[in-house]
Amino acid sequence: MLGTIINTITILAGSTFGALVRTGIGERYKKVLFDGLGLCCLVLGMNASLPNMAKSEFPVLFILSLALGGLVGTKLDLAGKVDRLNARFNVKSKKGNNGVQGLVTGCLLYCIGTFSIVGPVLSALSPTAGWEWGEPSNTYLYTNATLDFVSSAVLATSYGWIMLLAAPVLFCWQGLFYAIGYFCGDGMPEPMRVELSIVGGVLILSSGLSILGIKDCKTVNLLPSLLVPVLFYLLKMLF
């Protein structure tokens, strides 16, 4: 669990640093950071999705996931709720960007990927249950923590203090997979991880398009898509 705690702390530290220096960064420099972040989202999204598509047992599952998840998210009006939340608390960056949308983007970047999914499971499977500093099974999480420190700092320079809220989200996400590893062994099927990476990569890519102002795909409405592969493999194991 130590790796997850460190990963959470690095997000808090990176977000705090970015929010503090935010006022001292000129608008043109913020724009460069913001555009760079959008491009990184595109690359990271493709990197998460494309390599895993070749490993998928059901290549059309991610299409079904996005379709069903998008329908559910639209029915629940998740994007509308986020917009109303922004209006209520006036969570806006100086660039006029949606603060809660930035938080969603951060959570996706921190939580989706091999490091953040497999890392907690490996940590739980170690003989010391992941509490030893030098435990090799924490390597994924330490690497993830380094990446998240940088990305959280960049995000906070654009969106501010709201990015601190991504830290407890990451802790709960990794804690879930830690519990799966601890109580069920390596009970999370590899195909489930593959499908989660594909769908999550598409959502990160969608966030990148929105950040760059190319296309607002209402990424928030697509978030339920992440539940479809989980439900699919749970049903598959039962029947």
C-alpha cells in the first residue's frame, strides 16, 4: 500500500506546486503548457489503446462499451451536471476552461494505464503486502508517482486548486485494485485490464481533443464506459 500512498502524495504535491506558481506564469506560457498537455493526452491515449487492441479477446467490446456508456452517461446528463457544478461554484480557469472537466482529465490520466491498475495488484501480492520501501513490486507505482507529479503540476497551472481532489480519487481507484490483489490473489483477469486500458485510452484521447479545442466529445458522458468491460467479465466468470 506504500506505493499508492506515495503516488497520492505526489499528486497533492504536484497540484499544490502548480496552483501556487499559477499566478506567476504569463498567459502565453500557460497556453504553451495547456497545448502541450493536450498533445500529451493524445499520445498517452493512443499509447494506452492501440497496443492493447492487438491483445483484445473481443475487439468490438470497446465499441460496445463506448456506445452503452455514452448512452447511459447522456441519459444521466453527466456532462450537464458537471457544467451546472461549474456554474454553481464558478470553477473556471483564467483561460475560460472548465475546472471540473480538468479534474476529470486528471483523474483519467492518473488512473488509466498499466502502472495504476497492475501496480496495486502486484503490491498486494508481495510477501510484505507492499509496505516495504524497497519492495520491487512497488516499482510500477513509484514510476507512476513520478509521472503523476509532473502532470499534476502542469494541470494545476491551468485549473488551480481543484486538481487536489484528484488525489483521493486515485487513492480509492488504486485501493480497489489493491484489495482485489490482496483478497483474491491475481483475481483480476488480464483481458479485463486490456479492455479497461483500451476504453480508458479512448477517454484520455477524447480529453486531449477537448483541451486542444478540436472537438468537445463530452468525455464526462462517456465515463460509464469503464464499467462495461468490468461487468462483461464478471458475467463471463459467472456463466
